[in-house]
Amino acid sequence: GIQVEQSPPDLILQEGANSTLRCNFSDSVNNLQWFHQNPWGQLINLFYIPSGTKQNGRLSATTVATERYSLLYISSSQTTDSGVYFCAVAQKLVFGQGTRLTINP
Amino acid sequence: EPEVTQTPSHQVTQMGQEVILRCVPISNHLYFYWYRQILGQKVEFLVSFYNNEISEKSEIFDDQFSVERPDGSNFTLKIRSTKLEDSAMYFCASSTTPLINTIYFGEGSWLTVV
């Protein structure tokens, strides 16, 4: 089946810093989504981005489908950005292992 | 903001007991899903459900598991004869289309099997 790898596994930053999270996938997909799992466990849908670039406030995402990767950018990080960021691909949503982001005040 | 609601938020059960996790999807959604997340691990697909039948299921979703939409609003996951390794967060989700770009997740039901 399709494999999804995310990097880095852990990222610790100071408030105000910028970060880039990467998602690589092993096969062509027509669906890719980024989720944020907050410290209470809730999964929040951030972006549906099978290709191209989207922006929503301080967050943006780019997927290069031909090269099978996607990037999530977080600018001017806030402590509320802490949590685990997952990318998920394919129709039934195959999740990566996630990147645990910790933003320190 | 529409939301998927799940009950219970946390359940502790004895090994071998049956558990039913309940979900109320968003009212105009037609596609329903269950996912599982073992503590510290990634989220895993269990099953998708459309038009009152299972449309796809994973290897995890064996005969121990079943899903049902008993009425127009609820969507349930039944786990028979629970095992210790069934301890996990179980997420219900729903979407308007099969493309899942409109998917919404519930807050999860944390199951602890002792």
C-alpha cells in the first residue's frame, strides 16, 4: 500500500519562529490533506491540497504531486500551534506518523 | 460551525466485554468513517460507510468489529470481545462527498481495555 513519511518527527521552536514540515508519499494520489491534532486530541482539517499552493493566515501548504511531496509552512509560530501535524493521502486517508511541534513562549 | 459528536468521550471496559461507540455525523453528510489511533501512533483507517453499507474496510476491521446506522442520525462502532490491544482513541468522521476534502472529525472516544 501507499507509504507516507513525515519529517521531522519532532520540532521545538520559540514563539515567533517559522517552520516547514514535509510529507513524502510513495505513489500518485488525488487527495492530500493536512491535519492538526491539538493537545486535547482533536483533529482539525487544515488544508485539502492534492496539488498547488494554498494559504490560510499564517499557514500555507504546497504540494508537488509529480514529485510526491507536500510542505506545510507555519510562520510567526504561536504556542497554540503546538500539537501534532499529520498529512494524509488517498481516498481512505492513509496518515503519516506526524510531526510533533512544540512552540515555547 | 457544524460538528461531529461522539459518545462516550472515555470508556474503560474489561477485557472480553462488548463496547459500542456512538457518533452523530453532520446532518447533511452522506459518507461516514471510523479511524483508530493507538497512543502515540498514527491515525489508522478502519471503515467507510455509505448508503447503509460498508464501502471499504481495512485489515484491522475484522469480524470483531461492526458498524451500523440504526436510525437517521447515529452511526455506531461495535467492538466485540475487547482485547487489551483495542485500547485506543476512536475517531468518527463524516463528509459530504467521497473525495473526503470535506471531512470533519469528531473529538474521539478514548477506549481503555483493562
